[in-house]
Amino acid sequence: MDMDQLLAEVADDVRPSLGTGRVADYIPALARVPPNQFGMAIACLDGQHAAIGDAQTPFSIQSISKVFTLAMVLKAQGPRVWDRVGREPSGTPFNSIVQLEHEAGIPRNPLINAGAIVVTDHLIGNRTADQTVDNVTAFMQARSGSADVSVDREVAQSESDTGSRNRSLAHFMAAFSNLKNPVEQVLSAYFRQCALALTCEQLAQAGLFLANGGRDPRTDEQVITAEQCRRINAVMLTCGHYDGSGDFAFRVGFPGKSGVGGGILAVVPRQAAIAVWSPRLNRSGTSWTGSQALERLAARTGWSVFG
Amino acid sequence: MDMDQLLAEVADDVRPSLGTGRVADYIPALARVPPNQFGMAIACLDGQHAAIGDAQTPFSIQSISKVFTLAMVLKAQGPRVWDRVGREPSGTPFNSIVQLEHEAGIPRNPLINAGAIVVTDHLIGNRTADQTVDNVTAFMQARSGSADVSVDREVAQSESDTGSRNRSLAHFMAAFSNLKNPVEQVLSAYFRQCALALTCEQLAQAGLFLANGGRDPRTDEQVITAEQCRRINAVMLTCGHYDGSGDFAFRVGFPGKSGVGGGILAVVPRQAAIAVWSPRLNRSGTSWTGSQALERLAARTGWSVFG
Amino acid sequence: MDMDQLLAEVADDVRPSLGTGRVADYIPALARVPPNQFGMAIACLDGQHAAIGDAQTPFSIQSISKVFTLAMVLKAQGPRVWDRVGREPSGTPFNSIVQLEHEAGIPRNPLINAGAIVVTDHLIGNRTADQTVDNVTAFMQARSGSADVSVDREVAQSESDTGSRNRSLAHFMAAFSNLKNPVEQVLSAYFRQCALALTCEQLAQAGLFLANGGRDPRTDEQVITAEQCRRINAVMLTCGHYDGSGDFAFRVGFPGKSGVGGGILAVVPRQAAIAVWSPRLNRSGTSWTGSQALERLAARTGWSVFG
Amino acid sequence: MDMDQLLAEVADDVRPSLGTGRVADYIPALARVPPNQFGMAIACLDGQHAAIGDAQTPFSIQSISKVFTLAMVLKAQGPRVWDRVGREPSGTPFNSIVQLEHEAGIPRNPLINAGAIVVTDHLIGNRTADQTVDNVTAFMQARSGSADVSVDREVAQSESDTGSRNRSLAHFMAAFSNLKNPVEQVLSAYFRQCALALTCEQLAQAGLFLANGGRDPRTDEQVITAEQCRRINAVMLTCGHYDGSGDFAFRVGFPGKSGVGGGILAVVPRQAAIAVWSPRLNRSGTSWTGSQALERLAARTGWSVFG
């Protein structure tokens, strides 16, 4: 299969949908991004790679960062994090607090906001927020092979300024002793990890270890164990798109994680990692055109994990 | 890989867990089944098959039947059923009614009881309950290649006698006009489809078309389209074990569906179908030892869809 | 105070609101009632009484019957009913099932549908549904002093035909063993008690024992104890209008119970009972103009229990 | 009726219950209060007053303060506050956040924590937290006729240190723009109003205007209108004890407000105000012995608002 041609066909397929959906407007710095951009990149385990459209434009990865901090925590500390966060689909939106009240402050999974905040708290350990952000940035640079991956300070500030809902989640978990560090320290790291800016090309490269049993094919480093890798992919498939996770699995059939910046990382186990970006979102907060593109790519390649 | 040896090793792995978990006690006819039985069978697309333990003992497939009625409805009527049932994980137990009240009587997915009742109603159409049960039985006979697959009348009666919760779900959906036929007609068919008795060998054979893009390798019949097949597998993976679906994906990594009779059907796309049975359940209603066995089999084969 | 003049003034006050609100449309027999009718009657402990408008037209008392069956159960069997039903406001609509799932099939209070169905089941005991309906009818005849109080069979049939939601509630409680008699027997009695037809004059008279410490001033019979009477009034005040109970207490300040037929019974302890009827409802299912009329009467008399 | 004798009899009635219930332990400064204290005071509109037990010991009024800030807001700004807070029982515990998510950040009523935080925010307006606390303190001094009413700084600090749940509620409402001032400013005032310390004698006096149509009988000041007074009493009756409000109305029959410090203020319209204090709580957070004492007082006086 020619990857350049594949992406060209997919891009043709989805062009009519580019005006559909709404840009996230609750983070002002994101609301200003021109909405009709579209980029896509693929990195294959056999070394092939391709990109199309705005694939060299950095965008805010937002919740896609949750996958990488989860990997970092599992690598550093093993399965202890699962005492503080579940791995079940929540059936609720990304920022829901209802489930926390009924379940003693234990978030359903690490890919909703509450769960990702716990993961970041776990990652901080005894470090400062700055050190933690440096570590996450370094990890993303290593995985993407790009020294210029960095936090967009304006976006991070904008998130912090409008982060009432996340503050509420964090204080709620603190009330159940499921946060070890002070709320503002944890959120300071969390808002910045969400504000990491990568291009589609960088993000596809960064996700490739998840398609390869945890080994980074570029550096040949075993980043996480094969079992940890499978488990992250499982959580992405069942929980990666909040209350739209089932539909994404149904239509696309890849483990994936979306961010409200309009990016999606999809993992094709044993094959490839794909990054797609287009800012307009569906009602679950997943890129409208991005998920269409992945659906088309899955149909054209027959790569669905479901046969 | 030698399948007989594989199952022997898996059976050895899980023997210590055989006394763990509790048999479903709310259906008296199921509560009387000797609890420490264990059987497992595998059917591969390349023609290999193997079985171990109580793999020739018929058991009540219960909710596993939901997968087959869903396939029948998709085959007969295409995607219209999705107007009446969603495809998102519910995050709640198998018999929960809470979500229905908040979402206008549309069940979250076809593998929770409410959703499966809608599927059965759809399948009935203008038929009688008896005709519908005959059709489902014939479908299971055809898929399993066994003319002796039949409904266990005693179990069906026991389910009907103790079916208050399912009656409540059905009347609730009727109140939202999401049931077309009378409640007792629909439940009459539903309770009997759940009381179908198959052996592990029969069930593994019956599920093989789901591993094969919808084509039954025994009869060479294209039962459902490849796309329908992928979608059923996706729904099984995200929703097949109620509020334990995420954990099953995390630990096992196959699309699967459990029944409170203690059976589990697992589908390995492009490879095999596996049936396992052991009556003791975990708190989500999935066979304790059965899910352990699938976890071990996944580890030994490396067949996880997640790499 | 001249009661005739009081009612005349109140009727003047509320005339502009007569076109506001919507008639209950889920029970066809109720949907056909001419919507702009208005009647009001008052019966005082000092023997005064007055009526205005359509106060001699019988209407379907619906949920107002719940107050009388509760009194009958307390009279006959004392506080045992409180083991099966709570006395807390539910904070939810009249037909909600959510709370039942979280609280093991025990309804929050006897004035929501689920709770009233339990009360009727309790009242049935070992009787038939027919005998129970006869007893309730006789009780209403005795309290109202009118032998012509009877069940409107057409309304009862209409309720049964469209009673899916109530069937769901009843089966749900049966699943938790909080219903002793078969669901259809209980509902047969329940639908008929709701279809009792009284005029405002009859209803005001019937409720007078609740303003008088449980003693019927017409017959001098101590129907229930003074403590039981206070408790019924308390439950009416906190729970009598579902998720509009707080607003009714806030604006009117009397214990009261509304029905979707458009009637409201209000009790002024130590003073009077008032019945008002007008079919158009607010979004909580309470008569729009009826509650306005009671608010005006409370303001004109200074009778609020809140000073 | 001799008030001294009444209180003596009530105190005798409840003595056996003094060891029952648990002191609130989530605020360390409250957890240290000797648990078996009991005090009660009554102030009548006819000038009678009486006290018994530890009625001269100041205690932390906690949530009872919500009634007074509500009165202050209604006095200063009229009904506008009802745009930001409802008046329905919530059916949930004092610190629940579930309802807020489903109802766009509008608390159900002003006597749950979320609602009271909104009231305090409203009361602050353009003032500082310190000015607001000074105003509340001055109001309590005026109502109680005691210049020595003040905030217990240690308790306030303890509440702030352990106030994660209240912080979560406040940030949640801020996310819905239902908080006008910064969260920490509002909470700084809120924690201090809750830490006001009064004796039973002072509190009974302070609540007397609520029994008197809004007029303070000591100063002859019309503090709030008669209508506002009735409405506060209505909200107290339906919502004053969280998910135990119905039971309190059922057993006691007075508008009342409890605090986790063990105090209860009860209002008998047109008659008296009563303050009772005993630190051990029932599971709804209301003083165990305090509510027993009010139930006995209601039974002995026949003062229930329900006849």
C-alpha cells in the first residue's frame, strides 16, 4: 500500500465534512484557531511514513497527553496507579463529577479529566510541577524525535484561567484523599501537559511505540512492557472518547485518544500510528473531520482490530 | 501452536481459581447447576479445533444469545435497529434502568438487558414469539452445525417466573414507545433465547463467523457483512461485560460476551472463536474462572487485538 | 371572614391565568376534559362552607387519592407501612424510577407513584382488587358525605391502557420484593382509586378530618389519630407536588396534594380544607390556576402555616 | 404553660439518648467538642423565655447561619437571589454535587452547602470578605441582642483547611458562572459565617423575628417582610435537614435548620423560637438528641404547624 496515496484518498473523502462541527470555545486560546484546517500523518512500523494537509502545523494536543502521562506512570511505578483510578468506560462526558460522588472519589478511568488529574498527581510524586512538566516535555521530545516539542504557554494560561471545572474535580478528589499533592500544584502541571503543541507528524511518531508492543522503533528503547502497552491500547479503545467511545470503536475500530484541540492519535497494533487534526468537534469533543478520516482510513486499509 | 496443548496449559493455569466466585442465584434453575465445572473449546479459521474439561456439557448461554440476535437483526433489517438502541458502554450493571429514564427509553447498547429486549422486539417484527424462538434456534443450529441445540424449557420458565426486573425494563421502554410488540410477547421470546443450551464446542463453532468477517467457514455462507461483523465485535469489546467491560478488555483483549450461566464467547478476529464455561461469577456477572482462562489464553498466544 | 366573598375575590384574582398551562395528555380520557374550567370549594371547621365556579362538576382526583389510601392504611395497620416506603421528598418527577434503583426498591415517599402503589398493595392485604376499590370508594363516600362518589370506569380503563410507566415501577419494586400481591392486581386497584371522581365540594368535605386532628367533624368519628393526621399533613407539605413541592410550600404554605386531573386538596390545620380544580397543569403536574388560587387565598387569609 | 417546666420535662425525656449518634469528625476543631453536652432555650413572642442545660455555652452554629444570610440577602436585594438558587428539596446529602451537574450549576435550595455559598456570594456583592463577615456578625449581634457573638477563628481555620468538598462545589458553580466573586473570597466569608459561635439562649433570641412575621420583637424592627419570613420558614421546613428534612417535618413539625456543630434552630410561627444543642449527629447530620428534644417539645405543646 502506498501511504501517500492512502492519505490523499482519505483527505479527498473527508473534504466535504470540513465545515461541520464546532471548535471548543471554553478555552479562549483554542477558540481562536482557524477552524477549517486539516492535517494527517502516518508512521508505520516498517518505516514508511506519510503526511498530508496541515500536518506540519503544531496544535494543542490537550487530552491526548493523558495517554503519554499514563505510559510514564506505568513505566516508573507499575500498576500501583490502578488503586487510585479504574479502567471502565464512564458513560459520561469528559468533565463529569457525578460518578466521583457515587464512587468515593475514584475516577472511572485515566482518560477522563478526573482520572488524568490523578495520573498527573501520581507522576508528580515528590517533584515540583515545573520538574514534572519538564519530564513530560522531554518524554514527548524523545518519542517524537523532535527537540522543538514544547508547551504553548498562552494556551496553558488560558486553560488555567478557565479551569473551574477541573479545579472542582481536583478538590472533589482531594476531599476523598485521592490527591496527594496540593490541587494548584497538580493543576499547574496538568494544564501545561494539555498545552503541549505537536504537529501531526510529530504525534504519529510519538505514538508509534504503542503500536509496537511498547518498544520505540526509532530509538529501539523498550519504553513500557508489552503488557502495559496492550493495556493502554485497551483503555484507549474503551474510554478514549468519553461518551463517544463506543461509537468510535464501532465506526473506526482502532484504539484512539482525542483532544478538544481537534487532534486524535490512533494506534493500529503491529502496524502503525496515525495522527489527525482538524479543530471542529462533535458533541463528545472529538474532531468531526478527524474521526471521519480515521473511519475512511480503516475502511480503505482493512486494519480494524475487529477483523 | 498445538491447540490441545494450549487448552491443557490454560486449564492447569486456572484450576486453583475454580472455587472462587458465586453462582447466579436469582434464577433458581441456574442456581442448581454444580458450580465447579469448567469447560473450554476453541475453533480456528484454519480448521483446527480442540476442547477440554466439561466442553460437551450443555449450559444456558443466557446473555451470549444477545450477540446472535443482534447479528440476525442486522442481517435481516440492516442498520435501522440503531435508531432504537445505542452503542455506547453504559457504565452500569446489566439490569440498570437509570440510564433509560435520562435518555428517553433508548438503551445505551444492545448487550445490556434493555437493549437486547429491544433487539428481540425488532427481530419479532410481525411474527409470534414461538416463530421467533424457532428462528433463533434454527440460526444457532446452523451456526453450530448441531441439530440438537434447543431451549431449556425449565430455565426459560424459571427466568419468566423471576423476571420482574426485565418486565420493568420492558414496560419502561414501552412507555417511551420503544417497544413495538406487547411486553409479554417480547419477553416470552427473550426468556427463551436466553435459555438456549449449548456446549462449549457448539458455541465456539457458532461464533466462528464473527472471527471471519461474517462468513461461516463451515457452510461458506456470508451470514452478515464484514462491516456488520466488525461492528458486532466492537460492541462486544466495549459493552460485552456490563460494568466490567473495561476490565475484560484490559486483561483479556478479545471481543467477548458473557452470560450469567457462566459462559463466555470470545472472538479473535482473523483467528478463532473460543467458548469457555464455569458457573461461578465475578461481581459484574462474568464467569470468574472463564475470564481467567481467556486471560491466560491471550497471554500464551499473544492474540490480543491490542498488540 | 365571609367565605363566599373570599372565594369570589380569589376567583377574580386568577381569572387571567385560566388559559395558561397544559392539560395532561398521556391519559386520553383526561385529555378530553374542557381545559378552562375552574372550581373551588372551602369547608371550615366552624361549619362555614362556600363554593364557586365549577365546584359541582366531578373530576378525576388522580393522585389526590394517595392521601386517602395512606390514611386508610395508617388507620388499619399503623406505622408498619413505613418499613416499605420513606417520607422524604424525592427531588424527582412523579414517575421517576431512578431513586428506586439506588435505594433497593423502597420509594422515597407515599405520594409519588411508586410509593402510592406500595400503599395500595399494603391496603389490599389479602383482599381482592375489587374489594379494595369498594373499601376506598366507601371511605371517600363516608368522608365526603356523598353516596354518589364513584370510580369513573372510562378513566380507569384509559389509565390501565396507558399505564406502562406505572407497570414498570410496580415490576421494579416486585423485583426487590417490595410488592406482596401480583402487579396486575395492585395496579387494577391503583388505577381505579386514581379514577375516583369527586366535585370540589365533595373533596373539600372529604379532606376536613385532616384539618381537625384526624376527627371527621361531620360524623364525629376519629378517623385516624392526631399524630397520624399531623404526619400525613407533613408528608403532603414536603412531598405533595413532586419536584414542585418546595415551590408550593414557598408560595402557598399549606399542606396539599395535587392530581394530574387538575385538582388540588389543601389542608389548613385547625381551620379548613380547600379543594380547587382547573385542568391545565404546570411542568410539575400541578394545576396552574389551582395553585395560583391557593396562593391568593393564603395571601388574603393569612392562614399560611409559616406565619 | 410554664416554659421552665416544659424544658425540664423535655430534658428528662431525652436524657437516655445522650450517648447516641456521632460527632462530626471531618472538621477537627468540631471533633474535639465534648459530645454529651445538651442545652436548650426557648424565647416566646409573649416575652416568656427559659433555658436548660448547657444553654449558656457557645457552640459553632455552622449551617444554621445559612438561614440568617438568606434573610440578609432577601432584605437587601429582594427576590433576585432566586434566579441563582432554587427552593426545592434536593433529596441528597448536604454536600452533594450530582444535582449541580444535571441542573447547570443552580443549587436546588439555599440551605444545602452549594446554595448557601451562592447566597454568600450574593451577599458579598462588591464588598470584601472581611466586610461581609463583619456585617453578618453585626446582624447576629443585633438579632440576639448580644454584643459578644463572634466568629470562632480556630473553627473557621479548621473548616478552611478541610474544605475540599466546599471548594469543589464553589469551583463547579463558578464553571457555570453562578459565582460572581473569586472562589477563595466567597469561601473565606462562608467558612467564617459557619464558625459563628452562639449560645442556645442567644440563638433562640436571634431566631425570634422568624416566628413573628419578620419583625424583631426586641427591637421592634421589621427585619424582613412578612412574606419573606413565611418563605424562609417554608424553605426551612422542606429543606432544612438535607435528606432528613421529610423525617424532621414528619416527627417534629416545625420549620428548622440544623448544623453539624449539633445545633438546631426551630421556629414556631406566631409563638416562639427554640434553640437546642447536642453535638452527636444522626446520619443526615442533624443533632440526634436535639431533634429528639424538639419532637418531645412538639408533642408536649401541640405546637406542630400540622395540627
